[in-house]
Amino acid sequence: MDIQNIVKNLHPLEIKVLLNYTAKDELTSEKLQKELDYKEGHCNQAFSWLGGKELLSVVSKTPHTFYEITDLGRAYAKSGIPEVRIINFVKENGSKTLPEIAAGTSLEQKDVGSAFGGLSKAGVLKMNAEKKAEYSGAEIPANIAIATSLFEKAAKTESGQLDNASLSAEEQKVITNYAKKRGAADSPFKIIERETVVYKLNKEAADVVAALKNAGITGEELGAVTPQMLASGEWKNGTFRGYNIAIPPARIIPGRTNPYVQFLEHVKDKLCSLGFKEFDGPLVETEFWNGDALFMPQFHAARDIHDVYRIKKPTHAKSIEEPWLSNVAAEHQTGGNSGSRGWNYTFDHEFTRRLVLRSQGTVLSAHQLHTAEIPGKYFGIARCFRYDKVDATHLSDFYQTEGIVLGEDVNLRTLLGFLEMFAKEVAGATEVKYVPGYFPFTEPSVEVHIKHPVLGWFELGGSGIFRPEVTKAMGVDVPVAAWGIGIDRMALMALGLNDLRELFSENIEEVRLRKAKF
């Protein structure tokens, strides 16, 4: 044993224990709190550190059970337990129904029912022909008096606790009916289980004590200099503890924004710098805005329950705004004033009010059209929900960045310019391609694909020029370029990830290491 090294690394809490006790003394947390004025945490630290240096050993462990009175229990001690209050109420007021007893005693109906069951079983109360509880005149069971005594005794103690070992067998049996281990709010007693651990110093401690005395170490050495010590000059008369400069410093982790959140903010800043205005909307939408306003026929496959999450309660909105409802219905049925033939079916006004979780960011554009400035540029970052199989490039809960550009000079070239910006400047892709696509609400329609170094080619998002059936129903007569880009997929490239699920990782160390390419 390297005694000098041990002495050098002893804490004052350990030193005081070593200097005040010998190997003959039995040490407990309560003993140190009383004789050395330690707090419970100090005791645990001293025992743990001395044990780690093999200067202390455990002699015995004794389990103890305590019953701690709760606020409900103190109310019982003051006003009486439910059984007593019910008996007294019935004695004074005659037969009553259980709800009347609950109202008259200020007890919960469930407590009245539980207490009545026990009293009825004991023959103290009975239910008469009118379904009212009445006093039978029988002797009140002894357990009620014991319970009353226990609550009064616990309420008078400073700690509010009763040691199970100090209770009689009858009291132990009664108190268990009023106690719960987890101390729920409706429990008058909380069960607390503790363990009394007895320690003794090992024989090796004597050599360490001798070394402490030879070095003049008392455990009262100063570990820090306070402003008060400097002001009074007290530090000049004190002895200081040694300072180990070889101890590594504590790890300091500065707070910073989650990388994915930082990426979302970067996308917002990029679009705002280009003159876009941000829009937003609710997560719960009607079928009208989620699909009908986008000229998506009500019998379209995407309306199937397997693609859209329906709201269980309430199931439908009360109404849809006019004149947009009538305009959209006309577009679906006959083509309205867009010059189209429409979808040639009877528009379902009940279906259009059905509530669903937003399944696509384009719903924000549909909302924005009838209030948009012309010319104008708008964008939003929308959280969307689809019943989709989760894999490296698909999530059932995902984000899209949605945008529209309105103006007389807006065309497909305008749209492709924005798509290239998203793919290269925002996502950081080096290989990009455009593929013809189909969406009920755009014509022409374009999908933008990027190549991931691990996942290969995948779709970044869809886009196109809004069809007249969409824009004219909302009072817009100019071309509108629109896109819905999977912002989660852009983040894969920007953050150097290979799986969408990593964006929402619970591993905080991995998240700290992530750095965006912007």
C-alpha cells in the first residue's frame, strides 16, 4: 500500500472519519451525521471513497421499512378516516345513498364505495330496501380505531414517518391497507424502504492515520479561497489542501443548435434572402385543402386510407370557406372557368370536409393562392404525414419545403432554376437530373433527382406549373411555379448521413459530431 499517495489523495470528509474513529467503532450514516455534523450525502461519499481505497469494509446490512404520511394522510388525521366520517354521517343524518354520503362527507365516491364495502362486510352498515346505507348498530371494528391512532401518531412526528419495526402486529396489518409503495396521490401512507449499513475501518487505516498525524493534516485544511477570506485576511492563518494539477479538467460541452434544426434555418435564410415570404398552416387539414383544391379527384388512389391518416374525433370540419368551395367543386365537375372539362363526377361535399393529417406541403400553397400578391414568391417548411414504410429514404412523419412563384413571366425555366439551387446549393449534390413526372395539380410536371454517394439516385421532390383548374378557382390568372422538396432528403446530403432515421437519432454523441456542409 502506497500510504503517502493515499494520504495525498484523501478528501477532508475521509480524513475526519479516519482521525475520529478506530477499527473498533461501528460506523453508520446516522452516527456521522450526529457526531461529525455531516449531511447524508457527505456520509455516503466518505464511505464510498474510503471503501475504494480499501480502508473501510461493510460489516452488516439491515433493511428497514418506514411508512411516511402524505398530504391525504394528514387530512385523515385531522378530519377522520373515511370509515369514521361515513359512520358518523349516517348516525347523525339517517340512511343515505352513497352519492349523498359522498357529498355530505366531502369524500370521493370511489372512496365512499370502498369504505362502505368494508363496513358492510363487517356488519356496521347495510343497504336497505331503498338502496340507502344505514347504521346497523353493530360494534365498530377494532381496525378502525387502530387506523385512526396510526394517522394521529404519524402526523405528530417531526419526520411524518412510522418505523415498521416499532409497530405491533395488528398495526402492521392495518397500515398496509393504507399504504402504497410508489406513494400515489390517493395513498395516505407512502412506503419507504431503506437499508442501514454498518461499516468498520480496516487495520490498514491505522498506518494512514499515523501518516496523517505526522504530516499535521487535520481535515480542516482550506480547499478554496473566498472573497470573504481575502477581505478579512483569514486565509493567511489557514492551511491549504494540496492541488493536483495532473487531474484532467471536467468535460465542458457548449450548447449549440441541433444540426438538423440548423439546416432548416439555413434553408429559410436562403429563401428569405431571395425575396421569398414564409407561410405556414395547421397539421390537421380538410380533404378540401389537402387534395380537392389541388384538383386531385376525390376517387384518386392517394385518397385511400392507406396513404392518409384520418382524424378519429372530430371526423369532419363544420364548413369550408366560400367562394372557394363552390369554385373548386365546379372545376371538378365541369372544369369551371378554366377551360377544362374537369373530372366529370358529382363533387362530394361531405367527403371534402373530412379531417386528415396534412399529407403534402402543397396544401400550404393552395391556402396561399387566393391571398398571394402578384408578382410574388412564397415558401413554407411543412411537417407532413403519410402511411409509408420506413426505410433509409422514407419516413411516415417528414418535412417538405413547399414554394410557389407567381407572375406573368414565370415559366418552366424559372422553376428549373430554383430546383437546381435546391439540389446543388442547399443539398450540396454534385449530380442532378430532371425527370418528367405526373401530379394532378401541375402541368408540365418535373421530378428532381440527386445522386447520394451511398444510397445512389433518389427523388428529391416534385414540381411543376400549377394547372388553371387550381389557380383560377382561387382567383389567380397568372402562371404559378410550384415545388414540394423533401427537405429531410436534402439534409442527408448536407449533413453527410446515409439514413433519414439518423436525423432523429437518440444518440446525443453522434448528434454533437455532425457538421453541415454550409
